[in-house]
Amino acid sequence: MNNAAAVFNTSTLIVSQKAKLIEINNQYTVSSDQGHVLATVNQVGQSKAKKVLRLVSNLDQYMTHKL
């Protein structure tokens, strides 16, 4: 079974966020309950201005995000 099919056929998915000291781009790993990595998810479509705002302010919670 390939990873795309495994994501939809697995009863339990574990989503882990990559640990970073300063987080500008969100990154996640999707694993099976047995620890096999099935997929990765990365944030996309962020302008340089938005990255700067995320770095220097707490306005991140009000911004939209694309994964």
C-alpha cells in the first residue's frame, strides 16, 4: 500500500508538529499508530512581510494559513 492510500486506510493517525525555537513555517508529520511516517505537511504561500510579522509580533493567531 502506498503512503497516500495508507493515510485514508489507517484507523489512527498521529500528527506531530516539528519542534522549532522560532517557527516561521509550520511543518507537521503524519504517522501511523505503529510509527511509520505516512505524510508530511508544510505551510506554503507566505509572503516575506507575513514572515516578518510572525517573527516580531503575536499577530500570527489572526492570520490565515495554507497547508
